[in-house]
Amino acid sequence: MSDSLLNINHITISARKEGQWTPIVHDSTFTLEQNEILGIVGESGSGKSVTSLAVMGLLPKGILQVTQGSIAFEGRDISQLTTREMRNIRGNDIAMIFQEPMSSLNPSLKCGYQVEEIFKEHTSLSKREIKATVLSLFEKVKLPNPEKIYNRYPHEISGGQKQRVMIAMAIACKPKILIADEPTTALDVTVQKEIILLLKELQQETKMSIIFISHDLSLVSEIANRVLVMYKGNIVEQGVATEIFENPKHTYTKALINSRPSLDVRLKRLPTIQDYLEGTVDKTEVTPQQRTEEHEKLYSKPPLLEVINVEKEYVSSSGLFGRDVKFKAVNNVSFKIYEGETLGLVGESGCGKSTLGNAILQLDKATAGSILYKGQDLTKLSASAIRELRKEIQIIFQDPYSSLNPRITVGKAIMEPMKVHGLYKNDRERREKTIEILKRVGLGEEHFNRYPHEFSGGQRQRVGIARTIALQPKLIVCDESVSALDISVQAQVLNLLNELKENFGFTYIFISHDLAVVKYMSDQVLVMNKGQIEEMNEADALYEHPEKEYTKKLIEAIPKGN
């Protein structure tokens, strides 16, 4: 036995399928040393989260199990422990922060109470001592106004604050190992940077060991000492973080690094994992001169959409003595967008970018200002005129799963809007058109009769795109439409959006908190902060010479990989 803190020795994890156990993690061996941060990188389905659940003893019984090998913590094989024995270790010696803090915190209990439960389970402290300890923990994880957050419910605090409460919960009993499973995936780039710095600080202070799991290699290389890369249930590469980032050996690792849009070079097409595996990487660059010529053409015509002094105000009754409080989510915003252009819209959560998108789509009416589409003011149209216009202005949602009806086959879901808007003569023609669109987005005729749950995340997003383009719109709002995807799947979808734009002349409003992606996709970028436009410029110029401090802060927070 190794004297490492954690020793994963030739483990195979199997899933029960049709009465048989099928390996999904194959013969994995790695160690975690004392006082070390180990990064595990890989995409959905690579086996990284399943491996961490096995370490925690949280594999769902009867569905997943360790069928070979051992997991030794401080020299003791914990894969053979009873549920009760494992409960003493879990939370006490080995703790975990999950990916989605909203679903791992109980919405009906106050944040303070949820952290207190850990101390009630694992210590003999008095009620008063427990409260004092929780408040000092909240301070330690840099929560603003700990007393206030102690008494708040999860829905009353931001995503970054929820994640800090989860971290406080995880480090409550001073564990020797902390497993952080995609802890920053749903967070803004600035909050993500804060969480990374916080974990590093806590690790240096407490000397605990951390396993940091992510699909983003550049992010992992900013926090980890060592990295292991997983692909289809196998460890394909492991070593010192800088070495792996600078000199990747495995084709898959190279693909993971290069599928992410670069901040220095603008490629015509992002390389995908498939391109690397097949040796078909296209390194054609878009030159600044080509960009200038393209923009001269774009901006020589009148604008397709003009937003003039738009405001969106909400009224809340949470003021003093129940008085109404007015809150401007969008405040005096004006800009133009031209046919064939992609306008990037960035900013942190709560800056008003999605609210602005909804106002343009007439899903949530603006309180003031005008929105001119082809010279026509959308804010003054009747409900039936807006319904008619829906054909021309469409949206691709963030979560393709919740925006598709699970009971309808994807073929029917794509045909449905065609039917509503009276496109094509009959269902036979619509079916033919739907199959043609499915092929256009990289799917096939065989997918027509499948249901949403039969598709992967990337495929579902393609179905969402197919449904949007079925109506041949002119303007498409992409609201965080690639943020939930793995990096290589994201590259495929971004390539697809650019291809469709070229072939159909689409105009995009591309909303995202991922600045590297926005820079790659956009002609112009509009930075929003607290409901207002902070800065607007041509994408490359904005990144090279940001004028405002807020923009500089956003750009500095992009993970660049050490």
C-alpha cells in the first residue's frame, strides 16, 4: 500500500444495464497526496464524477458499483465499508462540493440551519457554539454580511453566494480531502475566479487536499498541482499541470485545450475532438483586414434592429413597511444591430442582459423606449401582429432539455412551429423540410422519431437550433445557448451557428457570461453592468483595449491556463 492520503488502485466502476454489469470506468489508478490539489479533467460521460462518487461512497445502489480494485484512504480500503462506517468518514474526513448549489441546498431551510446540521451530526458543541462557528465559517468563505445570510433561504442569495455556503458546509469539519465537482460551471467568470482563489486560500490555510473536477483544462491548470485527463472511462494522461497544459501528449488532451476559443488568434472554424482524432484540423485564420472588409459591408446598410432608450422596471413590495420599491433591470439602453451581424452581449448575472433579450423578443414588455425592427416599433404592435412577427425573431434557449416537450418526438417538435405559422402545404412537405433541417444541424433522418431524453446535451442543443431555424427567422437571440455544454461540444455548436449564419444570413444577439466565446462569435460586443451599457466596441478592439475598469475586470478573470 502507498503512503498517499488517497490511493485509487485499479478500480473498475460498472453500471447495471439490462441485468448485466457493464464497466464505465476502466482499471483506473491514481493517488492524492497530502496538501495537494489534483485536477481531474474530462467531458460529460468521461467517468470523472462517477469516480468521485465512488470515493464518497455515494454510488446509487443497484445501479452503479465498484466491481474491481480498491479505494484506500489513509491505508484503509473504504470501498468495503458499511453505510454506517462510511457516514463517519463522509463530511468528517472527506467532503464534497457539488456542481449545482441550488439543487444541493434544501430550498425550505435557511442557509445557517443547513450548515449547523453538519455540526449536530459530527460534534458535541452546544447550540450557541454551533451558531458562532457557522458565522465564523461564513466569514472565512468571504460571504458578505454573514448574519444576514445565516437567516436567508437559498433563493434569496446569488449563485456565487450559494456556492460559498456549500463550501462552508463542506469544510465545516475540517476534512482531510475536499472533492469539488464542477464547482464553478454555472457561475460568471468573475465569481468563478473568486471561488478558485477562495479554494486556493482555504487549501493553503488548512493544508487539506483537494480533488478539483472540471471539463475546462485552462481553469484546472490555474488551481491544480497535478492533472489527470479522463476520456470514455479511461485515464489517458496524468502529470504536472503546467507540463500537461504546455506539452500535452494525448490527442484528446490537445483537443480539449484547443477546442476553446483562443483570445489571441481568430480561427475561421474551431477544432473539435473529432477533427483531432481524424487529423482534419483546419488552422485557417480570419485576418483583421478580412474583418474590416466584412464590417464595411455589414454597416453600409440600414440597421435591422434599433433599440432606443429602452428601460425595464420591476416593482417589488419588499420595501420598508411593505412599500413598493422600483428596480430598473434595464436602464436607458440604446444600440443598433445590422443584418448578418453577431452582437455579443456580456456582463455578470443580474446585469440585465437576458431581460433586454426578452424585451426585444416582446416576451416581457419594455417599460419605456422604442425597439425598431425594420423601422417598425415592436412596442406598439398588437398581440396578433407580434404573433405574426414571431416567425422572424426567434430564440435559442440555454437549457435545451427544459425547452423541449419530453412527450413529443423531436421531429414533431420541429414541425409544430411550421404548422402554427402555416409554412408549406401539408405535413408530408413539413416532414421532408424537418429531415433536411436535422441534416443541416448534424443529425439525421433516424433522429426524427426519437424523444428528447434519447439525446446527449450537445445533440439536444442541435435540436433546439433546428427548431429555431425551421421558421427561417431573420434575427435570433442566443441566450446562454452554449454555457451548459462541454468544451468540444460547445466548439461544434459554435461552428454550426457560424455556418448557418453564413448560409442563411442570420443575425444573432449572442448573450453569454463566457467572454472568450463572445469574443470569438461577435462582430461587436456590448458590455452591460447594473442594467446599463458600460462599453461597446468591435470585439477584437474591446478585448485589446478595454476602456472601463469593469470591462478590464471581466477580461482579466478569463481562465487563461498557467
